[in-house]
Amino acid sequence: MMKFGNPERFEISAQWLRDAEPRELLPKDFGWSMGELKIVVGGVSLTDHQIHGEQKDAIRWYLGPVIAWLIREWKWLMHEEAYAWPTRPADSSAITVSADLQRFIASEYRPDREIYKTIREWWARHALHSADPSALYPDVFIRRVEDNVEISWLDQQPDFPPDGFELKLKPGTALLPVEDVAEPLWNFLKWAVKTAPALEKEDKHQVAILKSKLTDVKGLAAAELEAAHFANEAIRSVIENARKASHWVPNRRVLPDAPVIAEFDTPALMFGGLNVNFGEQDILRLFDLLVQHRVGGESDGLKSLVSSPSIYEFIQPYAHGYELAYAVRESLGIDHQTAFVDIHQIVYDLGIKIHSEALDTASVRGVAIAGAGLSPAILINEKNKFNASKGGRRFTLAHELCHILFDRSSAKRLSHVSGPWASIRVEKRANAFAAMFLATPHALSKALTGAELSGQMKNLSERFGIGIIALREHMHNLDLISDEEFQQGGGWRH
Ligand SMILES: [Zn+2]
């Protein structure tokens, strides 16, 4: 087997096999391409299976369709992040897209049929199954997430498996640095077109086409690759003009050996993954925020707190957020018993500039920028309902502080817009961080009196400077409010 990549991150290995059948009995398209393919992610082999009582780690099938698909969809696989239809994103694209396909496939309602078509097109760009529905590959999805590549998979068996065939995998997700996926895949493609065992004239022609398409992909301009990241064409064009008007020099980084943007230009990082209807004014305001913060760096105090813990820790995002909040409180010397945390002062002392503005897009709660080449800033959207109260604004500040400290990409840059469409795990973690940063169970239980809880909430909310709804949720998570009391008061979740 030829191996590409690192099995602890991402590895694809393959070999060609000689087919015993005469050529004329094999499929016309790619009948020359019998081989074996193995995919390993994070040390887990996704192609492990059992067939006729034997354990195998590589799938034996025609490789041609997979090679053709990778070349055809390369730009999208490596750069497209957002879903092209309104959805409530789940943990991974494998789950989100499969669930939405199920939901819309049977619908007779006309608009649903259109949505189904859109989902199906997105699926075709990202799901390995779309390369060859007849193959026995696992249900793997590849997509970009900010400056990372997400690989996710389900445990579904192929539609028409041969007798005694069973894939061994459990569902999973990995978020990997772009290089770790892009380079092995690209090297695999280069190897495949170079060594393809085509002998007949027609087969050689098929390989020549693959070769020439691969060369075309190699020649794609950086701006064109990056354009695949923009879900919203209107946003892309506004940013294009804003870049020109402000003489913005793109700070994107292209891989030296593969046609992939490893780090997006900052405005693309900020807006590319969002499929939201931002008004032009808002895009320009946020672009201006980036321009303003293109000078300066970060304080040593802030630097010492920054890290990039994986969002796929084997721990619930809220528990992870709590843990991170404890760690930061401790680093800043805030006692567990302290009831009121002056979040404005803390953010200010860390050298993070706070902007408070009314954006037209009410669903944006806050925006955080930080990292290489940017001085850190948080924007609080006055238009967002959540930010109407003092407690809400404090919560948003703590939430955005979590993004600045822990949600930087592998490139150590952050340009994050918080709203209902953002990654659910990342948002849950930031919300939990904010709640725990502003109120520990030590301080809360000390502040509680023996009186009826509902009568104390207003007082607690003022004392800790958190809105009542967020505080109730937090106390419920901490078991300071029972399930029963929580339901009675109208259970509400982020
Ligand atoms: Zn957020």
C-alpha cells in the first residue's frame, strides 16, 4: 500500500490490484481502476470491515470514481463550510446533512423539494458516498470549518453490501489542521494519476482526462479557491469592494504544494462560513472593525491565558466551558466565593477593546476578533435582544472573552460572529464559560437563603449581574435548581 499522511491525524493509503476478469467484462468507466483504499482518522481506521468472516482494513473496489470525485469537488471539499439551506446545525456535517436529507426527502411540499435539491447538491460536494454509490466505503463527510478541516462519519452500512460484509466503525468527528488533510489527499491524487494502470486506449484516455483536470485544479487562483468559502455571494462581493476601497492586503496563506488556502484572509474567515443575510452596512462596519484593529498586538496578560483546547474533547461542551472558566478565574486571582465579577474591567485590563454598536442584523449577539496581526476587540450588538439589559451585556462580554481565549484556529487567529447559526458546540462552551466565569456554585450557594427560590432570583440576578433566564439555566446545570423547579419556572435552553 502507498501511504499518504499521518495515521494519528489523517492517512489515506491505496494500491492498485490486477483484476482477474477480462477487460470487456468490467465497467466501461474506471473498470481499469480496481484497487484497495484505506482511510485512518485520529488513529481510527474508517475502512475496517468484515467480509466472509475475515477482518480487513482496506476496501477493495474501483478507485477511479473516488479519484474523479476528489478532483471535481476539490475546491469545495477544502474550502466550503456553510450549509446552503436554513438548518439547525448539529455536531458535525455527517449528522446535520444526513438528518436534513431524511427530513426533506419525503416531503410533498414544493418549497421543501427545492430545499432537498440544495441539500443533495451540498451532499454531492462533501460526502464520499456521492463519489460512487455502488461502493462499500464508509459514510464520510469532508468540509472546511474556519481554518480547519472537519472529517465526520456515520456508522451506516452501505446500501447493497455483499453477503457477510459489515463496516466496523462508530460515528465520529475530527477537526484537523488544513495541512494534515489537504497534503495527503493531494499527494494521493498525484500518485493516482501518475501510476493508474490503464492499458487500453479508452482507459488511457480516461486517465489523461483525470490528469488534465488535476492540472486545472492546481492552477486555480487563490481568490477563486477562497471564493468557495463564501456561502453568500452578496457578502463576498461587498467584501471584494471594501478590500479594494481600503487597499486591504489579503493575509491569506496558500499551501506551497497543494491548491488550498490554509489560512483565509481575515474578512473571509469572519464572513465566509456564515449563510446569513447581512446587510451591506453591517458588513462594512465589521470590515471597518478589522481595519481599525489591524495595528497593535496583544498584552502579555492576554497571551498567557490563550490556548486552543479541542472542541471535540470527550466531555460535554458545557462541562468543558465550566472547567475553562475555573482555570481563567484562578489565573486572574478571582476567589471562588466572589459574587460580582467586574467583567468590563477584566476585559479592559487584558487590553481588549470593547465596541458597543447597533448593527442592523439583530441576530448577531457579539463579535470577537483577536490573533496574528490584529489587536483584540469585542463588539456588542445593541440591536440584539439579549444585550438590552446590563446583565445580558456582561454575559455577552464573558462569552466573547471565551472565544478570544479558546476558539482561535490553528493559525491562532479569531474572527468570530456569535449568533444562532454558529457552531453549536463552540457556542455552548462559550455560554457555559460565561455563566461560570460570572457565578461559581460556591458563591451562588453562599448567596442563597432558605426562602422560596423563585422569590430570590431577582436579587441573585442583580447581585451577580446575570440575566434571570441565563442564571436559572446555569443554576439548573449546577443542580442548584431541581428539574422540577426548573420546569415550573418555564424551562428554557440556549
Ligand atoms: Zn459565540
